[in-house]
Amino acid sequence: MYRPGGARRSLVLAVCCLSVLLVSLDTTILNVALPAMRRDLGSSVAGLQWTLDAYTIVLASLLTAAGSTADRVGRRRIFQLGLVLFTGASALCGLAPSTGWLVLFRMVQAVGGSMLTPVAMAILANTFPDPRERARVIGVWGGVVGVSMAAGPVLGGALVQSVGWRSVFCLNVPIGLAALVLTALFVPESRATRARRADPVGQVLVVVLLGALTYAIIEAPGAGWTSPLIVVCLIAAAGALGGLVPYEIRRAEPLIDPRLFRSASFSGATLTAVFAFAALAGFLFANALYLQGELGLSPLSAGLRLLPMAVLCLVCPPLSGRLVGSRGPRIPLLLAGTGITASGALAVLTTHSTHPSYAQLSLTYALFGLGFGFVNAPITDTAVAGLPRAQAGLAAALAATSRQVGSALGVAVIGAAVATGTRATAWWIITGCGLAVLVLATTTTGRRPYTAPGVEPAVSRTSLRETAR
């Protein structure tokens, strides 16, 4: 199999980093732009929720399928298609004349985004076959997410205040075009020796489950939980879940294998991802409306207020990786749960005042950044540690899907609380998410991961230490 040389491999890494920068920067920048979008397009709170959740639902539904499709037809080909869709849809988002069109273009953006993150990881694994070298490369790749978290709020605030909210989407266009050109020039084509078969029925059931459930949560505050459409959506979601589990169990190569959830560590990791990312998405959504809507701050000032959270989201992941590598996932998850819980509880007190001090807000955001900064490394570790090495890629893909599901549910649930005027309820929900992370940390993890008898752990502590560096 062809392996590119050293300089060329560095360019492959740069291309993959550009792709994750596109996807991750888009989220943090967009939250700062929400109030400006609301004023310009006349959006309701539900409309803003759909602007975020239409993207995350589609992304969560297609991540696993995009990865397996790339293994079959070629990773570079699917990666290029993802860049074209994401870049083109970003340009259309910047031109959207209404909330409805913006939501539609965001869904197209998500289709492209689903082809970037998992496929980029597969490209890196193929380009850097040495485990120690690959661990360092993945550490660099993951560090780009931290940079986007730190830069996103401030950059988004500056763009919205100086140019307008449409610029946050237009920023993706030159980055996407640069990545597309570099991909064509330097990224070699690769395929899996034995790719997983497509699972269209499972894919449809996942889309129905996530879409119907999220629609019901977002629209229920306005329509009422007993309205016919909401009831139909809840029944459809329950039916999709009831059909998905038995269907996937019978398949030789399922899209989502329910048997994986027999591992306590894997189940704990997926639930932790859901709660942690629900807290993050809801926290960003609620604070975007609070800082600019309630306190009347400018977009740039709002972005600067979030800087303590963003900086700790950049600083803490390497420390978390080192702790996981040396002590196991429990300590980082306890720190994560404690930080998120304390931040949510403090937000109840801080936002109760119409004139909270800068110190109060900074402490609230710093605690959340501390908590969230410690959560990602142990999620990945506990997701794959109890499964065979051959299933490590699938476990990581499902953990990534769980993150997106959590984000969608966080915006839906916490946004519904904001829409009904009960802001304190939103902060208590975030507090509850932090408590759930604490409970899962104490019940599903230990200093050493749970591994089924006779199963070789999929991730070594040495690899995690190298990733932290």
C-alpha cells in the first residue's frame, strides 16, 4: 500500500486539521451569532433551535454510514465530496433569505460535515501506521478542536459586530476551498481491505428516531404535548427505537450493534457523551441569548465573556489525556462532572441578578470550561477499552455519534426551557447533566477499564499518554 513521504504526510495532517477546524469552529462561532440572526430573520427561539439541531441531527445520523461508505468507495473521494457540500452549503447559509432556508442549507452542510470528521480520522490512520506516531498526530488533530473552542466566541463576536452574522458562514468558504485543493494535490486514495456493508433500513430508523424525538421536544412548548402532531412524533420515535434494536441484532454487520452496550464501560461512555454534550450545547445556546438579549452586550463583548470557558477547554484536554493514561478515566470524569455541576448551580445564582459582576460570570464560565475540558479523553477511553481491538473504530464512531445526539437534545430541551421563560430551569438541567456525569463516573469506570474476559483492550494507556503530549 502506498504511503506518502514525511513532508507530504505533514500536508495530509494539515488537510485533516482544516476539516475539523471547519466543523468545530462553525459551532462555537454560530452560537454568538444567534441573537443577530434572530433580529435579522425574525426567528423565534424554536427557529434558532432548528438552526442548530437540524445540523446536529443529520450529522449524528450519518457519521457511521459516511465512514463505512468511505471505506468502500474511497476515503479521498468521500472526503472531497464532503468538502464540496460543506463549503457550498456554507456559502448558501450566508445568503439565506429566511430561517426556513437557513435550516435547509444547514442540513446540507451537515451531510458534508458527516463525511469530514470520521473520514479524516481514517485517512490519518492510513497515512500514519505507526501507533506511537499516530497517537501524536491524533493529539495534534484533536488540539485543533480546543483551538476552535478558544477562538470561536471571540472571532465570532468580532465578525458579527463588524461584518454581520452572515460572515460566520462565509468564513468557511476560503478554508474549505483551501482544504479541497490540498486534498486533490496531496491526499492519497485509500480503501478498507474489507468494508462494512450498507445498512439502509437501520439508517432510516436512526433518522426517524432522532428527527421525530427532537421535533417533539422543540415544538411541544408552543403546540402542547398533547397536540396530535407531537403525539405522532413521540409514537414514531418510540416505534423507530422498538424496530431498530431487534433489526440490528439480526444483522451480521449492523449500523449500530446493540450488543456493544453489554459492556458497562461502553454504555457509560455513550451516556456520558450524551449528558456532557447536552450540557455544552445548551450552555452555549442559553448564554448566547442571555448575554446579548438580557444583558444587552454586543456580540464581541459576549464572546469575550465566554473566554474563560474557551481557554480552559483548550488547556484541560491534554491534562485529561495524561490522567487517563496514568490513572484511568475515573478521576477526569469526576472532575468533569464536578465542574459542570458547579457551573450550572452557580449560573442559577449569577443570572438571577440583572447586573451580575464580571467576576461572577467569569467563575461560572471557567468552571464549565474546566468540567468540559476533562470529559473528552475519558469518553474515548471508556468507549473502546472494554471492546475487542477490531471494534475500536466502530466504538469511536458511536461515541462521536453520541456527542452529536447529546448536542441536539441539549439545544432542544434547554432551548424549550428558555422559550417558556424559565431560564433558571435551563441552568438546573445543566446541573443535572453534570450530576449524571458524576454518577456514571462512579458506577461505570475505575482505575482500570472493564474488559470482557479474553478481550484485548482496544486502546492502550501508552497511546493515550502520547495523545496527551
